[in-house]
Amino acid sequence: MGEVKMTEERSGREAGRAKQWRRKNLGRLKPDPVIEAYKKHIDRTLIRENLRLTVEQRIEELMKLQQFAEEVRRAGREAERP
């Protein structure tokens, strides 16, 4: 139990330091124009939605996507047959 509490405290301190660093340095960093161009075409709501899922839910979604991709491949092979 004590080890878990120490880990939580450490992660809390690290998060606090990261937040301080961002506040201090983010204003000084110049945005990369290439990254900014790509960001215009990214739907961040989909990213946020995915991050709300548990790890297990993300794996399930990935498995569904893999099954769908295999079905599309199979349908493509069948469509190519004479």
C-alpha cells in the first residue's frame, strides 16, 4: 500500500512540474509550420473520444477494425475472381 501511495505522490509531483514547465516555456516555443498545417486537418474530438475509453475498450475497437479490414480484403479477392 505504501508503495502505491509513494507512486501516486511522485506522479502528482511530476504532473505539477510538467504543468509549471508548460506555463513557463510554451509561450516561448515557436510553432512548427508543418505541424500547424497538419493540425488543421485533424479531428481532435475523435482523439478525445478514444482517450476516454479504457485500454480494454481500445483493444476491442482495434480488433473490430482488424476484422472489418479482413472482410474488405476477402470481398476484394472474391470480386477479382472471374
